[in-house]
Amino acid sequence: MTAVAPSRSHPRSRPRASAGTDPLWIRVLALTAVIGFLGGMILLPLATVFVEALSRGLQPAWEAIREHDALAALQLTLVIAAIAVPFNALFGISASWAVAKHDFPGKSLLVSLIDLPFSVSPVVAGLIYVLVFGLQGWFGPWLQAHGISIIFAVPGIVLATVFVTFPFVARELIPLMEAQGTDEEEAAVSMGASGLMTFLRVTAPNIRWGLAYGILLCNARAMGEFGAVSVVSGHIRGRTDTLPLHVEILYNEYDFVGAFAVAGLLCLMALVTLALKTLLEIARPELDSHGV
Amino acid sequence: MTDTARLPKPKPGPLDYLARWPLRLWVAGTALFLYAPLITLMVFSFNNSRRNIVWRGFTLDYYAQVLQDESLQHAFVNSLTIAFVSTLLSVILGAATALLLWRFRFTFKLGLEGALSIPIVVPEICMGVAFLVFFTKVVPWPTALPWPLNLGAIIIAHVSFSFSFVASVVRARLASFNREMEEAARDLGASEWRTLMDIIVPHMRPGLFAGGLLAFTLSLDDFVITFFTSGPDTITFPVKVYSMIRFSVTPEVNAASTLLIVITVALTAIALRMQGSDAGRDPS
């Protein structure tokens, strides 16, 4: 991944086909095409959310967000992200350290396992926890006897969220750590630094931008996940209802302004993420080359 | 599950954080919590019992039932059709977007590139409800069309999120293109079009395949956006599985989910391999 340099680090100017010498009509056509694709397929639907939310003015939309259940959903969403993201960050760091700086049997299996949640349908991701912890599942009767609820409660939502956001941090860090090698760490150790000290003083500063990027994407997904969470949450208003689920509930109750107001809030949170992501890319240009 | 517990070094050095028991326990525990349920799901799809708890011997009955179930078949054919068509369209649109953003300089380029990653950061539910309104108010989509055409709305919705993933992958691939190749082709008298088709497109090819496979899996797995854009006749496989779970978790659900997992995992593995190998092979 890191072998791919971003386009802006290619200073070689092209004497003939540089953008400035393209005929105007080609440039206009190209720009129209790009804006057409992006606008029509992405920006237009996104704009619909805000238009619908504000269709009766600012007041009803604001009320919908300030309403008790919506605030509870917002709080739950933030709590879930606050648990799932640090968990995955910690795991991502340990796993990428193992993968990038060590050789051990089963390494490629571990890498495949890390990637696995990307290719499992969110519905299935929720289902596996229902199967194990649900009332009719393996531990269901035991859990019920001990008064622990996982499915249709917050722990289940956390588990499902952790599962779907699992690969984000590790996938950013593995190529980064592989490219950096272990020379600097070995130098630190040979001069007497302890393992923890080496990590904090040498490894951590080297990976901080990649880590921030991974955490950002992980957080965006954790706050927006619907499919997996929908399977394990009992859709109890004010208790196991996250923001994305709340959008669906409001929609099903024909409270369109409310649904779109809450969806608009989610979009705004995502746009903040996007702004931070762009800033990170400017701060650390080689991140560009990471596809997803 | 405990791969990391098999680190070969007998005496952990200061850097072998993972050779210490707290971190091993952490990694193994995480892997257990995440993957044991997945394996349970798959193993118990072969269990010869209506209940999911006790193992009663091996059977393929539930697979036979899944494969004979007409509504599941219908959903599966829908899913595959949507995935094929939307992948084709996303690859074309995504490649064109990547090429244009790479080739031309625009005034709002940063903004346009930001717009490209909107589907990556915006929650799917937002796009889902947005498309619902989009297809009822903005571009009213007729509901009573004959079979492949009634999938049109879902296909468009799928293209809208997967084409930007394709564009990201292809753009990463294009970044490694050596522009001297293009100059050489032009110096030797090739036209712009000829250079594009003979020099640039072959370079993009691994990215196109990887992006296409990614789009295919995303479309096949997608639940939320389909859930909001599908009607009674346009159920897809994940949406069908979801409604089966809502009813009750039966071994048929396990079998259907296992099929879905196997297909998408295989496709993603191929996609990631292609994406990984093309980056390493061609340092610029």
C-alpha cells in the first residue's frame, strides 16, 4: 500500500498533456462529468435529507432532535462509540504490531481474520450474537438465570458494533508498520529502553497519523451502523435505540420531519468526520494512497 | 484462534509485547468473542436438529431446504442481478471519475475528492432514507415494472455508494502510474485515445478488478439501503435473512447466512489480494 505514492507527490510536470493545455471543451466536459456523477449519485440524495428535515422550517427539526428519545438515542450512540472505538484501537495496535513486526505460524490466517468482518453482511454479524447469547441460543438460558441480558440490551449492541468496525484500525496500521520496520525500536531497546517505553516513545509517534485515520473511520462506522445493531437491539425507545435505529422508528411512525432531522444530525456528524479526514490527509499526504 | 499464542520465540525480548500473557489473553479473548459466534453459526447450519443448542449429527437438509425455498431463491436471484448490474455500472462510473480526477485539474478538486468519500463516512441509514424520498418525490420510480426493471431503483442506490469505493481503489492504483510511459506513447505518435486504451487502462486493470469485486460484495451484503428502497417483489438475500431472523432463528437461517458468508468472504479475499499485490509490484 505504502509503495503507492499519492499523485500530488509526482512533481514531474508533463510538457505535452498537462491539464492547462487541454482544450477548454474537454476540460469543461470532464468537470461536468465528475460533478454530474458525484452530484447526481451522492450529493443530491444527501441534500434530500436536509431539505426534508427543514421542509417545515427549523423549529420542528430542532424539536425532533431535542426530544427525549432522540437525546437518549444520541447518548447511547456516543456511549457505544466510546466503548467500541478504543477497544478496536487497542486491538488494532496489538494485532498490527504482531503482524507487521513478527513472523509466526498462522500469520496469514490472522490477517484474513482481521479482514473478515468487512466481508460479512451486517445482518449476519448481528445474527451470530443472537445465536450465541439470545434466549434460544447457547448461553441464553444461563444468562437469563443470572439476570444478565446481552441481546436486546446495550452489551449486544456493543459486541455487534465492535464486530463490524473491527478491521478499520488494523488495516490502516499494518501497511504503515510493515513499511517502518523494526530498526528504530531495536535501536531504542539496545540502548536500554524497556518494551513499554519503546512503544510509547518510538512506535507510537511513528504511527499516530495512521492511527488517527483508522480511529476516525472506525468511529464513523460505529456511530452509523444500522444492520447489525438492528438485529441485536430490541428497538426499545429510550433504552436500546441508537440514532440510526431512531431514524427508522420515526420513519415508520410517519414522523418524516423527525426522521430526516435525526438523519441530518447523523449526516452532520459524518461531515465533521469528513472534514477531519481531509485535514489528516493534508497533514499526512501518503495516507491518500489507502483506497478505502 | 490463538495464532498469536504460538509466537516461536522462547524468551520474549523487550519488543515482543505479544509474547506476554496479558496481551496474548487480550488478542485471544477478542478473537474468541468475535469469531467463535461466527463459527458456531456455520457449524450449526449442519446440525441435525431444529434447535440450535445441542449437536445431533451432520446433515445437509437445511441447505437443501434453503436451496428449494422459492422466496429465498427469488431473493438470491434478485441479489445477484442487482450485484452484477450495479458492479458493472460502478466500475464504469468509478473508473471514469478516478481517471478524470487524476487527469484533470479542477478548481474545487479537494471538495470533489471529499465528496467521493462521503459514502464511506455517511451512515448508510442516511443514504437509505434519502433514497426512499428520492425515488418517491424527486425521481418517482414506477413500482409495477416487470422483473429486472423493478430492481432499477435498488441498482441506482447501490451504484451510488459502490462507485465511490471503486473510484478510491482505482485512484490509488493510478497514483502509481509512471507518466513517462504516457509521454513515451505520445512521442511515438499515439493519439490521446490510443494512449488511454493501450497504456493507462492496462495499468488500471488490477484496480478495476479489485474495485469491481469490492462493489460486488458491498452490493451483495448491503442491507440498509436495500431495506429502504426495496418493495415486496424486490426483496434481496440479506433483507430476506433479516426478516427470517425477526421471525425466529432457525437452522435454515444459519444455512442461508453461511452461504452468504462463504460467497462474500471468497470474493473479498480475492479483491484484497489483488489490491495488495498491485501496490507492491509497481513502485513508481
